[in-house]
Amino acid sequence: MTTSLVTIPPDAPVEAVARVLSDRGISGAPVVDATGKLLGMVTEGDLMRRLAAVEDRPKSWIAGLFQSAEEQAARYARTHGRKARDVMTTDLVTVTEDTPIEHIARIIEEKNIRRVPVVRDGKLVGIVSRSDLLRALLAPPQSLDADAPDSRIRAKLVEAMRNEPWVDTYFIFPEVKDGVVTFYGFCRSEKVKQGLRVLAEGIPGVKEVRFETEEAPPYIVGAP
């Protein structure tokens, strides 16, 4: 995570927030109070929403019936407010320092967001962004299983294969020697081979993946 953060006080003028984001070349910043408590996040999207609201057409009283007064008031405050506390996003997904990066990556992907605040007892301690995850992905693996025995590699690979519904575990089986995985049996397509290669390469200690498979015969259900 990134701990050297640009933070915004809740009473900062919107113009100042926009200038900070522009000058620092960032797309968003957390809003915190004097104690470090995370209050929200101001992003480029929040500022663009405020700018675009200038062209909003007045709603008819009939249209207003389909939206609560609270929702209408909240939108008005977000699109007309002059302070960070008015335009910031408060519905945030946060994580802790112990949250696995795989789970953070899933949050970022599913929520389609660029960053996730890291909090400790409600106070901001850092931010994990997409670029942070990319750096973690590119970092050299530091695993105790880098020189794992072949039997351990095979056990982990078989377990991983059982968890994937597209793997024909009854017809494909792996063997491991000196860290080299070789698949034997029947394989239904090149796409399945590709998936198996990626699956095997994700097991710590695997040095190479080979295939000694044959085309799946007609009696295998679903075989082309």
C-alpha cells in the first residue's frame, strides 16, 4: 500500500481540491478529519458530476414523486456544494492492513474502482491502488515453496484442478519430476491446455509445463 498520501480536510473548498488533484496528477484523495479518521473520498468523478450538473434540467413535480426528498437533497448538496465534505463519496469499501492482496484485487475489479482505503480503528493508514497491485504482481515471488518437492507440487496441482469445473480430472492427470509438470491423458481442446498450463504455472516450484495428451475420444461427455 501507499502510505505517503495527499489528504483533504473536509472543509477544503472544491476549487482547492481540484487544484490539488491536477497539480499532483492524481485522480482522487481521501478526506480525513483532524484525528485522521476517514470521512470519504473525493475523486475526479465527483468533481465532474458537480460540473456536469450545471446542465441538469429542472425535474417536474411528477418526476420528483419517484425519488425521495432525501435523495434529491443529497444530490443537490453533492452537485452544488462548495466544500469537500459536500461532494465527497462516503459509501466506501475499506480494508485492513491484514487483508490479502488477492481479496483487494477482487474488490477493485468487482466495484470497478481505482483504489481502496486501508484503515486501522477507523483511521486512514494507507491506500491500495491498481498501480500498487501491479507492483505486487511484478515483484519477484518470495515463497518458501520455491524449491518444493515434486510430491508437494503434484498434490497442490491436483487440488487446484479439482476446484476448476472445466478440468476433466477423470481423463487428465499430471506427473511432476524435478519441477517439470507433464500432463497425460485426454484433453478436449487447446483452450483447456492453455488453462491447465496457467493453472500449473501458478503452483510455487513449477519450472516448466509439458503436454503428452491425446485428443478426447467421442465417449467422453462433451468432447468435440
